[in-house]
Amino acid sequence: MQEKAHIVRKVIPGSIAEEMEIEPGDRLISIDDTEIEDIFDYQFMIQDTYIELLVEKADGEQWLLEVEKEYDEDLGLEFENGLMDEYRHCHNKCVFCFIDQMPPGMRDTLYFKDDDSRLSFLQGNYVTLTNMSDHDIDRICRYRLSPINISFHTMNPELRCKMLNNRFAGEALKKVDRLMEVDIHMNGQIVLCKGLNDGRELEYSIRELMKYIPNLESVSVVPVGLTKYREGLYPLEPFGGGEAAQVIDLIEEFQRECFEKFGTHFVHASDEWYILANREMPEAERYDGYLQLENGVGMLRLLLDEFEEEMEKRTGTLAVEGELAIATGRLAYPYIQRMAQQMMALWPGLKLRVYPITNDFFGELITVSGLITGQDLLAQLKGKPLGSCLLLPENILRSGEDIFLDDIRLSELEKALQVPINIVKSSGSNFVNSILAACDRGAAKDVAI
């Protein structure tokens, strides 16, 4: 038996694996007499039309299964470890690392720093390249894995070593050239830190990154997130409104140049810069298809456009009545409030209260809704008029669960506030539909939800 085996968690009904009588708890040992290193080996090896699986049953008996199937047809197996390998811990000590700024006493998983290139492809995580061996690069090239998301931060090798606190961080940038040679596509990000990689350093980095167009499809520039737990850490300061305007002006200048030369805007300022500078969000066309939504680039523009499109459909809707509350982060509050006012103007019987939640848990400089805790919601909404329902954005909860970052459950918050809570998916149409659905259905019975 090979040393490494992978425990089956689930067998998809009607799948090849079910036909072969593979069961949860069985262990996949090899494919075509080859050990499986991780999920990428597995997905690559099962593509052929004929494969041989070595499976160990719960009683220790080993089955050699011959499988004939369509090319690229899935076997229907899910494993206990979705990566089919251990997650790789980050070896950097970045001066801006958010995890280093977390308070003590939270669940252990929140303190795990990953820097695993495989999660870049599976979950969209960004990697620094410092944790990637030549073997890792070879596998990416061999399997033609694209796109890979890279945290550049700076293209100045010496500065990168300083910012990541890793003497190999500058040398790691050369791995991008390897990826370019085999036409691997990439997206990049720069976490901007005042007095470190901004100003002329940012200008230099963007200019250097432009050399990788078109393989490097986009680069986002996001401001460093600073919590109140920074004692003993590198001294970083938040950006002000004037400084945010300078960042935007620099980025928009490069956008014009890139669009003229390459037909893409390439580099994008995250939404927070525009709010800090008190400027309107760019038009949708400038986001090149929203390649960096997960980095907060274009989220508000997309939300507003989807909202306007949905509202146009609702112009002839009969009277809607109801009293609801909406809680959100301070970053999105002005836009959510604007949307709420537009809905109340169309339906005078609708009353919406929008509450901006100050992040007392992490510190008031943290303004995104995804980092709001249950205790902050409770403290700031207790005793406030909430109407018949409270609406919260879906990113406020731990992915796939009804639990907040501080382990308070949704049901606990409902009980404490004594109001039903509805979770709203992050789109403008869902915003409208969720509000209408929460209202009196007798008054909104003509609305198709």
C-alpha cells in the first residue's frame, strides 16, 4: 500500500463511484499505480477514458477498480480534505498582515495564515510566491492551471523583502517569468501602505507589472486594513481623503495609458479609495468585466447598476407597505442609504431604516460589512426601531454557516433583538427583492420574488 491515502467523505448519487460500490470511509490509494499528491493530481489523473483505481475498504481489503468513462467525466468522489493535502502555512511576516492584528481568544482557524498556490485556483486566494517550490511551479505549468492570483505589493525586490519580512520575497518575483513562458494567466494585488509602497514606488510597480500584459489580466490596489490591535507591530498609518485622491489620480492616469495601448484598464483602485476621496465610483466599463470583485473593486458600482436595473422593472408595482431595518458597514452605508431612499420614494408605504455599524471589535478604521461581529450588531441595534425584519448582507456570516466572526449565532442575535433576520445576497436585484419579500405579501402580492 502506498504511504498516502485519501479518505472518501461523500459519494455522489448516480456517479461512477457509486456504480463501483465505493463508499464513504473508503481510502483512495492511487490512480494508475501513481500516488496522488493533492487535488490537482487527482483532477488531472481522472481525465482519461480508462483509469485504474486502487481503493482500500473499511475492513482493509484492497480493490483494484478498472474504470472506462468519457474523457474528463468526473468520478463523483468528495474527500475529507478538500485539498487532499495539508494546507500550507504562510512563512512571511508581512508588516500589514491582518491576522497579526486580530484580538486574542477567537477560534483557532481565524489565526491560520495560508499562502498556498492551490487555494488560488480553488478559492481565488492570493499568494506571494514565496511559499512555492520549483516543483510547485512545474506542476502549475504542466497542468496549465490558470489564473493564479498573486500578491505583488511592490515590484521593488528590496522593498518587497522588507514588507514581507522574508529575504526570499524579492527573488520570488522571478517565478512570474516562468509562468509567463507557458502562457499562465494571472491577476495581481497591491496592498498599499502609507510611506512604504505608495507614491513613486506604486508608480514604479504598476509600470513594471504592465510588462506582463496580457497574461497579467488585472491588478487591484487596496488600502491596508488597520485594526486597533497593532501594539508591537510595524507603525502604519491610515490614508486620508487627499492621499486617497492622489492614489486614484495615479491609477486613472495608468488606466488611460493601458486602455490606449492594450485595450484594457488593467489597474484598478478598490472602492474604499473613492469613498475616502469622496468621489463617485467609476462607470462599469472601466472595471473590465469586474475581475477583482473579491478585492472590493467595483462591488459598489455593480450593486448600484443592478439595483437601478431591478428598480426599472418595478416602476409599475402596486403599493408596497412595510417597516424594515438594514444594517451594513460604514463603507457601504451611503450607497445603501441612497438605495433605500429611492425605494421609499417609489413606495411611500415602505419605511426603511439603514444603520451603519461601527466596528468596535476590530476598531473604527475597519469599515467593511464582512468584518462586522455579532456583538457589535447587538450593542448598536439593541433598543433601536427595527420594524418587522432586520436585513443583513450575506458576507457578514461565516461562509456556509449561520455564525458571525465572534462565534455568535444568527439565532442568538434574533433572540436578543427580538426580530426576524433575513440574509441578503450581494446583488442589487437581491436587495430589492429581499425587501419586497419581507414586506406584507398582501400589499406586494404582484411582485414576483
